[in-house]
Amino acid sequence: MSGQGSTGNVICAIASFIYPGLGQLAQGRFIAAAIFFVMATVLWFLLMGWIIHIWATLDAALFRA
């Protein structure tokens, strides 16, 4: 992945939109992926998971390698 705005980051942002953490996992950021995955799972039980979805999507899209 090249950097912010690259095709790879757009694909990772879409993956994170599908489920938070997938985009970070595709970028090779395993700890961030685990954190987003766990936070989204917990917060969806409290009906607040949409916050993590937006945050994970923006994090994957704006990541600079």
C-alpha cells in the first residue's frame, strides 16, 4: 500500500466498512485490527457500533504507510 488516497487504502476502507478491523488487517496492522474488531463487537451490543464503523473506515482510508 502506497499511502493516503491510494487504491489500496480505498479497498481497505471498504473492507473496514463491511466489518471494522478488516481494512487494518489487510494493511498488516494486526493490533489495530484486533482492537477495532473487539470494540465493534462489544459496542454493537450497546447499539453504539456505528461509531466504531465510521472510525475504522476513516482510519483505514487515511493511513499512511
